[in-house]
Amino acid sequence: MKIVLASDHGGYRLKEEVKKALSERQDIDVADLGTDSEESVDYPIFGEAAAEYVASGKAERGIVFCGTGIGITMAANKTKGIRCANVTSEAYAALAAEHNHANIIAFGGRFVSPEDALRYIDVWLTSKWAGDRHERRVSELDEML
Ligand code: RB5
């Protein structure tokens, strides 16, 4: 599976930790759209870039990072076909996959440790989309843009 990563300066360090860990996995191919340092940049640009990458089929999923995970989630969700969830716990990671069919998740680099982020990513990747009654709701979301 290909996973695209992107962050602003607030999520940069966490992105780098996640990139290192995911790059060691045989089953995951990682693309990194930046940013490349802790120099201040604008999260909408990086959230949009990751969202377009997933929406155009270049990666199956994405993980985005900013200081809180909030701004970059907002940015990613402006692209049609993207369902991005800001994840702060294992339960959110599981439900984002099962109920919301999230194809991108976000983390706040100032609030989530690398260990927790990697655990939440595993939960998200292994949790199954439940479909059924959630199918209609997710279709309604996709029709909004
Ligand atoms: C940048 O200082 C910060 O606002 C950004 O990383 C993010 O937390 C926005 O939601």
C-alpha cells in the first residue's frame, strides 16, 4: 500500500518519525510531500497536496500532520473524495476507518507522541470499513463538494 505524508512545521518532527517507521515496513511504500524543516509554512498548502495525491489515485491513503491536526484536517477535507479524520486515540483510529471510511488521518505533532501515532496508524490500517448503514452517509459526504 502506498501512503502519502505531508505536514507543516508544527507536524514536521512527528512526520519524520512516522516516515522512518513506515519506511521500514515491507508492505508500505511512503511518499513524502514535505515540509522539510521546522521553518514556518502554511498547513493548507500541504493538506491540499496530500489530499490531491490521494484523490488522484497516486496513493491509497494519506497521513497529515500539523501542530494540532486540526488545520490540516480542514485543508484535506476541501478536496472531493477525501475523508480526513484528526485522530487522538485508538478508538478514533478504529472508528475513522469503520464508520467514516477515512482515507487520510491527521495528527497534532504538538500533542501526539510518535509511539501513540504509530499505534493509532496500525489500528486505522487494520480496521475494516463497516459499510452498511454508513455507506449512505459517506456517499452523502462525497456528494457535498
Ligand atoms: C501553526 O503554528 C499551527 O497553527 C498549525 O500547525 C496547526 O496547529 C493548525 O491547525
